[in-house]
Amino acid sequence: MKAGIVLTLTLVIVAAAIFVVTPTSAARAGTPTKWYWTAGLCKSRLNHYGIRLGDGRTFYNANEYCVGIGGLSTCEWSSGYRTRLYTQFAAFVRAYDGTVRAFTLIPTGKVAFRIEKVRALGHEPSSPTFDAYISPIATALARIEQQRGCAPYSP
């Protein structure tokens, strides 16, 4: 139980600190990367393709949560205003070994993405417990993003 409390507190702090959206290096350099994904596609890509860390290690995820972040600067409505599409996501994942990580995911192509600001948050061997901790955080983050708004569709 103590480990769960520590993990919960860590996740709340990380959610507040890590996911403050800052312009990516590509945006700063003037090279637009305009691949818009839904949160569902983000989750699907993380599940199907796994993650490669900067040091070369790779892992596949047992659980994933993706929340579009950034408001007007990274969000655009799909045609017909049916779905929000984002160029940046806050992602929380649990690898099959139980390691919980949080990071920013940036789509760079139809199936390609890069990750930034990776943080290992601890270890959670149980999928239901991971969901119990992350779901409220992801829901709160999504509510904040809903209030920030989304730009109109521009083909």
C-alpha cells in the first residue's frame, strides 16, 4: 500500500510538471511537424509498436493512456468537428515488467513518433492498480485540455 501512495503522489507531481507544453525543437527551428493523431491512435501505436528509449532500450506496454495536450497550438478539429486531433500527447505507460513511465509523445508520421521528457515513475505489477492510479489523472488532464479549446479544421 505504501508503494501505491508513493506512486500516486509521484504521478500527480509529474502530471503537473512534465506536461506543461513547450514548443518542440522542430517548432522552434521552424520545421513544422503537422501529424495530427487522435488519443486512440496514440494509444494504439504505443501498444503495437512499443517504445525505444534514447539509450537504445526498447519495451512493449501492457497498459497505455494518451491525452492530447497543448490547447489551440497543438489541437485541431477533424473535418465535420467530430474528433479532436493533436500533435502532442501526455502518455502514461506500464511495461510488461511493471515499470511505469510518463512522457510527451509527438507524432512524426503515420505510424512514427518520438518521445520526450521520459520519466520512470516506479513499479506497478498490477494492471488494475495502474488503471486505478492513472485513470483519474488522465481524466483530469483531459478536462483541462477540453477547457483550453481546439483550433478549427484546416485542410
